[in-house]
Amino acid sequence: QVRLVESGGGLVQAGDSLRLSCTVSGRTFSRLAVGWARQTPGKQRELVAAINWGDGTGTYYPEPVKARFTISRYNSKNTVYLKMNNLKPEDTAVYSCAATVGYDGPPYGLRQYDYWGQGTQVTVSS
């Protein structure tokens, strides 16, 4: 029903920055709250950022990435971004974007999301 396609991953060194993109189709983008999550083999998937529907003024970040990651949206482009600064080796993971229509604020729990993209690999070397 809702398609999400991520791009922008790659191999970087510790301290570098990346901006991931998530392009959404299948319904009115502005009505979707969007989040980014990451997963590494052997670890639980964890949410790293979320943004509310509409103007995107409400955001959420867990403490491990709060000072380094920024989520934003451009509704005219049907795109949400995740800017990651000062990347660390422990940030290495597959990053996926996800969306939901059921919440007004930024969804902070993985179970709140209904639609998921395939993910893009981010690898950070020491």
C-alpha cells in the first residue's frame, strides 16, 4: 500500500557524515509520520529518529544518537532525510525508513509503524 525506498548509504570513516533519503509513494506523504530504524545481525532493531506528519516540527531521537542525527522532511518531494554526523563504528547497520498514519506526534516505538522500506547499508570504519 505504501512504498518506501531508501538511498544514500555507503562506506565511510568514523567522524564522517551521511545523509540518507527515503522516498515514499502510495498515499499522501504529508499525512504520514516517518521514522528511521537500524538493525545489525545479532542485535534488535532500534529506532533512531522519528518525525511527525505534516510540518515535521516534532521529532524524536534516542539518547545514543540525539546529538548527531537529524530527521527532516520535504513534503513537496515526498521525501524524508536522515542526516548523520560524526558517525561511529557502532552506527554500522542497515537503515530502514518506516511510516504510519496512526499517530499525531513522532512515533517513538517500532511497533507503531505499519510500512517499511528495504533498507540501505551504512558501514563506518575505524
